[in-house]
Amino acid sequence: MKSLYDVQQLLEKFGVLVHLGKRKWDIELMAIELDRLHQANVISRREYLTAKLILRQQHELEEEHENDPDWY
């Protein structure tokens, strides 16, 4: 697992489809859903930690872009 797309694919395996209309919100909801899957012991600790790292990195990028008026 290397990208946000990979995390989305992992969630889709469990019927979790996320599309709120804003990438930052999607990432936040994916993190919540990932926590639930981990608590239910349906994904491995390694998958969970890898996915959480990817989500954290992507969330940070989104926050940087929100604060950069020249981004969009």
C-alpha cells in the first residue's frame, strides 16, 4: 500500500465508499472508517498503520494546500 488510492481500495473491500465532495473531508472519514475496521480486527496491524500513515501525509498536504492561495 503506497497511495491514497490503495487505502480507498482497502476500504472498498469492506464495502466502505467515501465521497463527501472535499478531499480533506474524505481523508478524515477514511481515517475513522479505518479505525473501525482495525477495532473489529478485520485488517492487520501492519495494514492499519500503513494506511494511517498514508492518510496522515495526505491530510497534511491538503492542509498545506488550503493555506496556499496559489495552489488552486
